Amino acid sequence: MKRYIPLLTAILLIQIVIAVSANIYTRKAPGKMTELLSIKGEAVDKITITDSDKHKVVLVEKGDSWTVNNHYSSPADTQKITSNLKNIGSVKIHWPVATSDSAPDRFHVGRETFKKKIILQQGKKILATIYLGDATGAHGSYMRLNDQNEIYQSTLTLFDYATDPDQWIDQHQLKISPEDIHSIKFNDVQLTRENKKFIPAGIDVEKVDKAKIQKLVAIITDPTLTGVLGDKEKPGYNMEKAALTLEIKGNDHKKVTYILGKPEKESYFVLKTSTNPLYFKIGAWQINSLVQTKKDSLLKVDKAENKTEEK
């Protein structure tokens, strides 16, 4: 019997190793992924995002669109908000990375130690409070729900939930359809829309650089705003010494005036329209071409003349 003891012992050890290995594998296996939140984006009509420095942005739905409520109620980028709500609702989880009482502070998803805090509401009712912590890479971060101790890896990024209000404004809120415009005036240029084209006054049509006109009209009818400066004029805006005054006349004969001031030592212009109480920030890279445009600059450049001048 004694000669079988080593053999039986070896078999027992092998069984123990197999059992432990299976147990470890089972614990590490992610299993079936489930949705962390059961909230539908349509139910949310208010979003509050706060960062670790207490900077905050409040987004509120009004009808079919959103506003940056704590930033002069400026129209918000509804498509961006809808996309972010969809991303939150589609977060799937499996095994938590931590569950201990000290873990929230370690992963920066605690009540006071978070990187980002997102509150989703429907009216005054809080639907969910989400804490985002350290990044898990370029496309995710650790997250925890307010009523849970478990911490999960998520596909939500800190970058997508900015607390700078200007990151949420509708950058194209001043967009106008060219089809609704009768004429545009600025500097010594007057463009009148005829047969679906903008024709400059006082210039031979055959000599006009049509591509240049198209670029100018594109900037005027759909400027890309980079920020909202408020509803009060400040001396530094230099609006009284306007760098450019532009008038748009609609097919309904109503006029809209754009005044652009250039703050000193800044790389942007300040835009004020006659139909909006807000002062907007807009990049100089867009406006410089308008400021520099004169009637003669709309003419085609003669390549032969260019070569002569270069010599």
C-alpha cells in the first residue's frame, strides 16, 4: 500500500492545481457584458458637468434644442449633446476593477476626488450621478455611479465632457441660407444674388474670380464661432473702431448688420450682429480675408502678369 501513496499524492496535487486554476480563470473572465445605466437619452433634459476645480457647465433642453444655461443661455450644439447622452447610455460593464471603500479616492471617482462629475436630470429629478476618474487610455476612463461602490472601466473620456461652456455652444448658430439673401455689402464690395450666383457690382463678370467669391460668401453665411463673450460691450473689443462692417439684405428686404472689432494682441475678432444681443468670438483666420477684400481683389489674377512681376 505504501508504494501507492506517492502516486495518490501526486494525483491529488494535480486535482488541486486544476481546481484552483479553473477558479482563477472563472473570476477573471469578463462574462456577459451588461449596460450600466438603463436611462434613455430622451428622458434627460438637464446635464450638469463639474470638474475637480469646481468649474461647471449646465446644459438645458428647451423644446427640440439645448442651451448652455450658465453661459448667457447661448444655443448649444444639440447634436454633440445627443451623441454624448447616447454614449453614456451605451456604456457596458462586466467585472468591476475595484469595490473597496478606499478605491474611489484611489481611482479619482470619489464624491470629492473626482475628475468629472456628471448629473443627469429630468426636471428636478436626478436620474443618475456619474463620477469619471483617471483615464484608462486614449478612449476611456474609470467610472462609478453615485449609489454604487463598484468601479468600472468605461468608454467615456474626460475630454468629451468639458466644463468650458464655449466647448458646448452651437458654433454655427449664425448660419444663413444663401438662398435667403438678396445682397451683401462690405468695404467697397456689393454682391447681389442673381440666378443662384453672387455677382459683384461695378466689375466685368467675365473677369471675376468666382471661386474667391464663393469662399467669401461661405464665411459670411456660415461663420464658425469659437466663443461667447457676453451681452455687454467692453472697451477692449474696439467696436467703435470697427475693423469691418457688413450688411446683409434678405429677400424679405430686412437688413442684418455685422460689426467686427479687433482686440489688440489677440488672434480673434469680436462679432456683434444687429439681431442678437450677444458678443461672439471668431477666429482671425476667418475674418482677415473679409477685412482685406476690396472690389479690385475679386478680379482674376493674370498669370502672365504674375510671372512678369516675379521677374
